[in-house]
Amino acid sequence: MSSTLLHICLETDSAPDAQAEFEVGSRWVCECGLNYVFHEGFNRGGGLTNAWFVAPALPKQRGPVVKLLFGPRKG
């Protein structure tokens, strides 16, 4: 997604209120599956601002790697 485009998810009713205060690092996942994080960044005018920015999803932790390398014992 280009940084110059506005995504419509931020305009929906379920989106976080733009006037509210959020802790830096807070995450929000839209109904469409896009992930947003609230952090400090630059706006279109080049000013430093705190806002919601698109971010990659957090990876899920997997189980122990040993289970992937070795199957159950046989015999």
C-alpha cells in the first residue's frame, strides 16, 4: 500500500476515534484484515505527528521446533 493513499478503514464506525489519546505502540486490526499501529511518524506536510500507520501483522508463535524436525518415535 502506498503511503500517499488513505485507506477507507480509518473512516469506518469501528475505527479508533481520531480525537482520542492512544498509547504509542497500540495496535488495531480492521475488519478487512489490515493492521495499524499508533506511533510517531511524518504526515504529508513533513510534520512529525502521532497517528495510525499501516503495519505488518504480528507473527504467531509456533510450538517447539523439535516437533517439526523429528516425528513421533516408531517401533
